[in-house]
Amino acid sequence: MLNFFKQPCSLYTSGRESGTHVDNGGINESSKTILQTPKHIPDSKAQETPHGLSSCLSENSGLISYNFSSHSDRLFTHLHNLCKEELLLDCTFIIQGKSFQAHRLVLAAISQTPNAFLVVCLRGVSSWVIESMLYFIYNGQLRLNWSRIWELTDAMLQFQLEGALSLCIEFLQDRMDESTCLDVLVLADTYGLVQLGQAAEEYIAAHFQCVSYGEKFKDIPFHLLDKLLKKDSLSVESEVVFLFLMASHSFCV
């Protein structure tokens, strides 16, 4: 009988010796793993290592866990390549005569409501919206302008794509102007986007006189107008405020 316990307490394996090649981000050397009883290091202490790796040493198990920092990026890159090569696709959108294919698991994983993609029934959604949504899912990018933002925001809310929605909200906040701020306010109020609504209110309050001369101002819902007129940050002469308050009462009649 062989007595393994008389040998030193360590295990050494080499990827080259075992015939296994490990692609570690272009690192052309054998994969080596050493398992041995470690010296005392605080439990779960993270350590930075070269090539985008990080390690975590557990005092209890004696095992060092190495994490490849770009793993998730590479994963989505490969998934995107699979999509472009039309491999393993199991979900098809047919919108306005155009078909778009994707991986259902990827769609479900990135949405806050996974079941939204189990039964796909889309009405009143443009084909370019679906194309933009799928591009974001596989690439993390969303191409926005004022002609696209409203439909895209509505779609991201419908499918609960939180990351894409945050980009839409960022666009609306950063590029809001006197011609669009009222639309942003109504959108935020409709969907309960609190922070976006607050940003729109502050912008309108700071530019109230210019905004109030626009064609869209007369269509603002009364409860939003009433809220704006009561803001301390409202930038307007007191006489004008009184006139608007009187006009606002006439909306209720």
C-alpha cells in the first residue's frame, strides 16, 4: 500500500502536464494551482494580482479564489457574437414585417420582469425600438436623440430594462430645454419617475416666464401647474404669479 501521508502536505498541478491549455487573456503559460495550508491572513481578504485578477483567501477553507475582472464583459461579447452569427437563438420578434432574433435567457436575465419575454405580444411598437433594445441588451449602448427618446423610454419601462431606462432618464435630464421640459414633466408624472419629475420642476421653475409663453404651457395638467406655482424656487414676478393663480382656478370650473 502506498503511504501518501508521508509526503509533504502540498498539491501541484500544471496545465501543460495534464494536457490542458488555459487561455487566460493571452497569458501563454501553464495554469498552476497550489493548495496548501496558508499562513494566517484575515478571513476573506481580497488581494490584487496582475492581468486583471483578484484573489480572496479564506482562512477557514485554505483555498484561494481568483477572480477574472473582465469575465462578465467577455461573456457578453461572446453572447453578442453568437447573436450576430445566429447561433442558439430561441426568441423571435416580428415587428412591421421585420424579424429580430435573440436568446430568451439573455432577455429574461437583463429585465426586472423576466416573464415579459416569455410571451411576446407587441402592439404599437416600432421595429427600430426593438432593434435598439436588443442592441442595448448585447452591447450596453443606447443611441438617443429627441425624436427617439419618447418611444424608447416607453419601451424600456414596458420591459423593465432598468439600465436602459437610466440612460433615457440621464438624456432627458441633461438635455432638457425650454421646449421639452413640460413634456419631460408630464412623462415623469405619468410613469412615477420621481427624480426626473423633480429635475423637470426645478428647470421649469427657473425658466418659468419663458416656458409659460410656449404653446404647450396651456395643456399642462392642473395638478402639475398648481405644484409649480407653489414652489419657492419659482423665478417670476409676484404679479405674474397672481395672474397665473387666478387662471389656474378657472381650469377647475
